[in-house]
Amino acid sequence: MIDRGVGLVKAPNIMIDPPGPNAAEIIKTDQEYLATSTKTAPIAVASAKGSIVTDVDGNTYIDFASGVSVLNVGHCHPKVVKAVQEQAAKLMHFAGTDYYYSVQSDLVKRLAHIAPGDRAKKVFLSNSGTESVEAAMKVARWHDPLRKQYIAFTGCFHGRTMGSLSLTASKKVQRDRYFPLVPGVTHIPYAYCFRCPYKLEFPSCGLWCAKILKEHFFETALPPAEVAALFLEPVQGEGGYIVPPKGWLNEIFRIVHDAGILLVDDEVQTGMGRSGRMWAIEHSDLVPDILCTAKSLGSGLPIGATIFPRELDFGVQGAHSNTFGGNCVACASALATLDILEEEHLLEQAEKKGKHMHKRLLEMQQSHEVIGDVRGLGMLQAIEFVTDRKSKEPAKHLRDDVAALCTRRGIVVIGCGRSSMRFIPPLNIEMDLLDKGLDVIETCIRDGAKSCK
């Protein structure tokens, strides 16, 4: 029993197999009226606090998904709640792209200062990750209208609106039936060492998956002088939480900058301290030209940001805008979130707890042959399921079975890639809850593997 500020709470505690009767009613209504999207588990949430989620039937769960990488500071952090309530009581909306208010000014100034690099910066505020990427596409194109092409990576996820979807190459279903997309996007393989597309091994490969951009693509099919920007995730998210090998990001950076191409760093999933640094790209000591963030910036309220050097600004009113970007309440939530990251030393916590998680997952790999790979930075951790370690055949059904077992045993998890499972609890999760959750996850892996034999 643990005191979470709302009395003693036992977690996980599954009293009725989800979905219970109350959850089933909600699910039934959603299935009748809500457009099909990406539902992953039959959990109908009633409330949440910190790292514990309570469903409408009274079950409690330990959250290892953080609202899909949104709640780095945990659910309903008191400081965030207070900031939202106070701002909502004063002013909820006044179109920040047309008018002025201090909470927006304070936020963009702070984001400009915490983004990598010493250059003076500007910030465009939006409502989501996909909008932050769309803005980056427009910034890059506006900067040099003669450069009309983009580069992205197989396995990447940059969003689902038509511009960002043109960059996304994570799952076929995300692109099915939507062609033609925005033209001029070239995809090249990401640095996925566990499943190297070139059948090479690091480090003897010499980082060929980076050098191929210049030595093959630029020489045959993609004139570099026509490319506006290269988009990358410093750790690939939906593609499977792929961590590139040491030196790969630096080599990509060198190649694109030598060609006058802007590098766009998509930190929508990896930012706000999740990797143990404010931005995951800081593990490589690189300064991107444009940085996109969202998700955990607002701790549950919709907000996104595109941060870029001042000289890349549109400079013309109306070249880009929106209605709700920089919403007062969302800005207040974001400022509170940044305060919490600093005051509670959550970057340091993410690094420490991330190492602990990684060690525990490696120990699980030693005991369970179905875990082919363990990877991650900070509290961006994942395992990849295989049917056989030698063939590395993806075990998607096993991953899905383990996820279902986790739900029934009170752990919220979510998959990624073809057969991977990510573990992204709030950065301030208590160590006892973290270990308890990992213990349950291991029993689910063990039992799921037995049932698949």
C-alpha cells in the first residue's frame, strides 16, 4: 500500500478482468460513435495520479506508457494542476498568433533558451507533434524556395497529417490509401543494428548506413542542392525505439551540413528529459537547425513547438499561422512542466532509473530466449521479441500476447516497431513501483512465452 497524496492505493490491483462492466459500456459507445484510430488496450480510465491509473471498475494499474510519452512528470502533478486552474480562471484563449499575452511570451523565451545551441532562436507554437513537424517543413522550404525536397528514414514516425505523413515510414497502414502524398521525400534506412538492412555489423561497417547518403544517394538519385531538410529522430520511436550506434548521428550531421541541408531533430517522443538529457540529440553533442517537440511539453494538454534560428523566421505575416497554438492554458501547463523538470531533478532521475531499467531488462534477456534485443537511453527503454535469436524472426503475436497479459495484471504498456515493447513510465515514478512493474512484466513475458510453445 502506497500513499499517493489521495490516500493509500494498492497497485497493481486488478479486481475484475478488464474490461469490466463499466469499461465495457464505454468501449461499446466508442465503437459505435468514435472514429477508428489506434486503441491498444481495453482500459477505460477514471482517474490517475503520479504513476498509478484507476479504471472505471476500480482496477489500478502502474503506468509504463505515460499516456504514450506525454506524462513525463506523471499524471495530474499538483503544480501542473494548479497552473492550469489558475490560468483557466483568468484567461483560456485569446489567439496567440494574433494577439499577445505573457504566458505565451514566457514560454517561447524559455524554450528558445533551453534548445541546443547559442544562436538566437524563434519558436512557433502549435497543438501537437505532427503540427510541429509540418511547421518545420514549411520553415525549411521558406528558407530556400529552390530546395524543394526532404530526406527521412525508413521506420520513422513524424505524424499523420499529410505533410508529416509524407515523411513517416513506420507502418504500411499509416500510408495506405493516402497517396499521392507531398512529393519530394526520399527515405533511406535508419541505423538499426539489430536488423541491419545491409547485413553488416558495427563497428566494422564503418557507419555505411550514414555514408551511403553521400556516396550513393547524392551521386545517383538525389541532388543535394535541391534538398531543404533531413528529418530524423535521435532515437526512433514508433519504429521500435531504435538507438543508433555511436558516431552515426555525427556522420549524418556532417554530410547534410556539408551539402547545405538543414537537420530537423524530431524530439516529440524523446524530448523533455526522457532520455536523461533535455533533448536526446544532446547525447551526441550536436546542435540541430530545427527542433520539434510536443507530447510531454504540456503534461496532458495539447501543445507543440518548433524551435529554429532567428534567421530562418518567415518574416512575413500570414506565411504560417494557426488558431490554438500557444493557447493560454496549454502554455501555463508547459511552463509548470519545465519548472518540475528542474526542481525535481528529473533529468538526473531519468538517467539513474533508466540505467536501472536497462539492467533489469538485460537480466530478463538472459532468462528468456524470446527477448532478442534490449535497447534504450534513459527512460526510453524497449525489448524486441523474436521467435528465434539466430533467425531474429519477429514475434509480433508474442509481443501482443504479453501486452494483453500486462493489461490483465495491472501494467499499462504499449508496443512499437514490428515486435518491440516500450517501457516509458513517468520520470518521477517511485523506485518501488518501477521494480514492482518490472517484476509483473517479467512474469507476463515468461507466461506468454510458455503459451506460445
